[in-house]
Amino acid sequence: MILEPGVLLHKRYRIKANLGQGGMGSVYRAVDENLGVEVAVKENLFTTEDYARQFRLEAVILANLRHPNLPRVSDHFVIANEGQYLIMDYIGGEDLRERMERIGILPADEVIHIGAAMCDALTYLHTRRPAILHRDIKPGNVKITPEGSIFLVDFGLAKVIQGNQATTTGARAMTPGYSPPEQYGTARTDARTDIYSLGATLYAALTGVIPEDGLARAMDNAQLTPVRKRNAEVPRRLATAIEKAMEVDPGDRYQMADDFKQAMVNSLSRTQQLPVSYAIPSALQDTERKGDLKNGSILEYSTPIDGHSFVSPRKKQIQKATRLFRFGGITAFSLIVLGLIGSVVFGPQWIPLAARAVFPIQPAGVSTEDETAASPAVIDNGTPGVSLATPASSLTPGATQAAVPGVLGSAVPTPIGGEYLQMAYASSRTGLPQIYYTNLVTGQESQITNMPGGACQPSWSPDGNRLVFTSPCDVRKDTYPESSLFIINVDGTGLQPLPTAPGGDFEPAWSPDGKYIAFTSLRNGYMQIYSYSVETGEVLRLVRSDTDKPARQASWSAEGTRIIYIFRRVSNFEIWEMNYLGEDEQQLYTAGTEKTNSYPIYSPDGQLIIFNQQNVSGVDRPRLYSLRIGEESAPLRLTLGVAYAEDPQYSPDGIWLAYESSWERDQTIFYSTPSGGNQDRVTKDEEGDEFDAAWRPIQSVP
């Protein structure tokens, strides 16, 4: 359903005009009536779950970005039975494709300004932690405002990369002429992928022609026509820089966007001292420069003559050539793909070695594992406890919102959760373990505790503003006798000890509703599970068993009604669950007498349990398994690309899984998708152990 002008969306955004429409949604110009500013509203109509996921990925990526050449997201929400909406800065003007169609070949000065601005944006994206790839740079995604400012837009196919992953996952843009060869196959895409696409975009701006397709070049079916052969007026050094950025082999391209930028700005003496921010003449200024010549390039402009738009013969020639090239390019691309499929099936040995090196091709009969990408990006304004999202868990189950006259639907904020990529953990980098906070995207990191006896085992309050933890904690170990529990604010203030008893309390777990903290205690001489009421201070014993039957490692279900834990009923630890009052106990899983289980957690959707398992003898390292609740099938071992994986922790949205393993001599924390994709270390510290990961939950707007 198209939103009509005048409709008030989400009780805030007054629709002014439909800027564009497609099969999966529309883009609108609107006014934010709270702030009195123009905004762009991007709509997704949920045509597929995959597209909805990509749309959400675009939201969480953009919301954390702050750069003068990138748009800013200010809101993201879902309207039940309607669609998903993204609110961002409204950027008026034209895109580079429209500019090229309007004036033809661009002068070298303008292309350098555009290229430098895009390189600045790419340098910012590629140096985020983890890095962000745009993966769809082309003229239509470079926006030029009426004031001449330059923006990189449309992050619908962006991707977050972790560590030294060998493959890419998720949606890929494959725009013939602008995509490098590795983007067509299963090979790794990285920062050099964006550099290629930017080079191809600038090639088209300088020549008026889309360059030969990267895949066809990798298959030796085409060669790149030199820039100066298409436009002899392009400075030689600029042409060389563009062609280097478009090398088929990523190793031959510029390795960093800033290197590409320096090569471009140094290609002309008058651009070597460009200002920090880049701008080019606006469309209005263009019409005032009609017939101007720059660097020998012919500049052409469309101006009204007798009520009609004048199109020069030169521009008509370019438009005709471009249409023919697009038609031929699509046909050639189809033939190339068919040929590639045939080669893979019937004779992979016929494929040129250069092409095999760029994108690995499997012979017939050999399968590759297909991983599903996660979107990890962050919505964080840099202030702990304040964000753009409100957790769905804060809504009363079954509650509905009253319809408001003149307002379209009832809006429910999209839960983002672990996509914040914020985490607390314990580290012994300075000697005794202390608790640290890190934002994995921005690189922001701070020490939260400074306990004389050390601190570990953090667990977040559901609002993401406080932590409960264990102290003393001198080293990472299985139990912490004589320890106590403390609550502290995320900024390190407000330290509060919880009531304790002789023996020791540890392994705290804050309930999703914030009312209880479940924990393991030795106060009766052996491990049993208790809960502490945050409101009343009352301590309730949840598990009552014989002294030779310990219970420990409590973890809450997402809705806060069930607790999963381990219980040694006979000779090993089994996986059990109970309700939040310690009632309705039932066994979920046992591995017989030869193996023992530990660290069970629910998946956020409540369908799976993830847990560790190892031999009772303890001679092997713990393995990570998943089991679907209510089914009789055997658990599935998770292969995550590390020697072992211990103490799993799901991000609230289920996209990421954190776990401990070894790195050289020390214990460290890794995170990845549950299938093992996008794996990376939480920090790169070389000294001390890191353990007890705790994802920061969704933070609600006050």
C-alpha cells in the first residue's frame, strides 16, 4: 500500500511525496513533526524473510555511522501487518547516474572530488571494528546534493566482516561493469571489492561508458579498454589510478581506499591541496557553466529551449552507446554465466587459472557449506544506556495499542539486541581479573570494576545499565568459595554488595524482567541454585537435593519464566529446567555415564539449547552442541573453527554466539554466527586471559 501525502506515520512522520517505488517498498520524503526537519522514509513490505533481514541490516549499520559523506539513520520500526520503516536524513539532489545522463562526461576535477569523498567514506567504513563493506558502489548510489555535497547511499547489500574469514555470506550485488569478479562466486570479498567498484564508477564518469565486466575479464573473454582510449583528455596519472583500482586480481589493486584517494588527488597539481570536505558544482551552477571546457573535456548541459530540453549531439551519442552497451552487456553476461556453469559441471579444468584464483570453483560432485550471514552492526549513540530501540520483551504479552485517528497502524519497535555488538567480560590483562566493557564496532572499551580481589562472571540487568558480578575472583576457575555478589553501574559507579552467607555465592544470572538474580551458592556446603529478589532482598532456594547431588549454572529463558541448569543426579551433570520458583523440574538431556554436560543456555527463540559436553574423565576439551527441545534426535555438534568452544552465550537476537577458546597460550573470547561464520576475537590483547562473556541487552529509550 502506497502512503499518500498527508498520512502521519508512527505518530511522527508526515508523508510529503513518494520519491520512488519498487516491488518491495517505496521511498518517501516526509517531515519529522517533532523536530521540524525533512527526512527520508524507506519502506520494506516484507516480500521475503531474507529481504527483511537485509533491510534490518541496513538500519543497524547506518544507525551507528557518523561521517559527513554518509547518511544518518534516526529511527527504525515495524508496523504490524504493514511493513518495516527506516528513517534517515533526506538528501536532495541527483545521483551520479542522473548527473552523467544530464551533462555527459564529467571533468577530471569533479571526478577527483567525487572519488576523494567516496574514499573518505570507504576508509571510515573499512576501519570500523568489525569492518563494513558497502558492496554495491555504482553511479546510482553516489548522491550529490543541490549544494554540491557528496554522499554514499543505499546500504541494503552491505556486509560486516570479521577477522580473516575466507568467504562472504548473505546477499551480493552483481551489477555488470561495476562488480569485481570475486563478487560473482564464493570467493572472499573485502575492502578491495569496494575499491574496484569505486574505480569502475569513476571510469564511467570519465568516459561515459560502463567498463567491461569484471567476470568477463577474469574469464579472459574481455579486456579493460584504457580510460584514455575512450577519453584522451583524461590526465594520464588519473587514468592510471582508475585502472589500478580495477585490476582483476585484488592483490594488484590499491589495498586501502586512502591509497586510491592519494593517487587521484596527486594526479593534478591543482587538486593536490584539496580541502578536507569535498564538493562539486550543483545542478544549478552547472547550467550557468554551459559550454565551459575543463581539462579539455567537453561539458554539456541540458537547458530549456522553447519549452523543450536541449540535448546535444554528443550526449545523444553517449546515451545511444550506453543503451547498446547495456543490452550487449546483459547478453554477454548471461552467456558468460551459462558458460561458467557448463565449465564447472563438464570440465572445470578448462577454466583459466587466473579465474580460479579469483573465485574458487568446485568441480561437479563437490559441495560447499552455505553459511547464512548475520548483520551485525550497531545502534549506539556512544552514551551507555541510551539507544534507538525498545525491547519487545518490555511489551505485555497479548497487549495491543489503541488506534489513533489519522495514524497508520500501530508501531512496534524492532528488537535489535546483540546487533549492538556490546559486551562485558572478565580480563586478567593487568593481573587480577576485572570486568571490562567493549563495543565491538566502534572499538570503545572501558574498565568497569577495580575490586581488590578481582571480579568476574558479569551478568547484565535487562535495561543494560547495571551488572551483577562475582568477587573475589583471583583467576578463572570452576568455583569461587567465599565469594560474594555485587551490583555496579556500567560506568563503574554505585557499587552495591548483595546479602551473602558463609560458603560463597557465584554464577549470577539476572532475569529478563529484572526482578530476580539466580545464582549458585555453597552456603549449605554444596552447590545449589538460589534466587535473590531485587525488589525485596529475599533469597529463595530453588533446588533442594541431597548433598551428593549438586546443581549449578542457572540460565534464564528469554521470556523469564524458565531456568535451565545442570544437575548431577548420579555420576555426571545432566541438563534440567524448572520454573522461576524452582517448581516443575524436568530433565531435558543426559549423555549417559561417560559424558558430562555444562553451561546450558536457551536460544533466544526458545527452540534450542546450546551446551558443552566432554568425557567424565576430563581428558578431552569441551565440545559445543545444540539440541532441539522436545525432539528425540541426537544433539548436533557445532564446528566453529577453534580447537574447542566453552561457555556459550547467545546474543539477544540470536545472530551471534560468543564462546571461550584458546589463543596461543591464553584463554580468549571469540564470537561468530552459530554456524561459525564471521568469526573474530573480542579483543586483540596479547596478555592475560579473557573469559565470562556477557552480551549487553537491548537498551530502551527513557
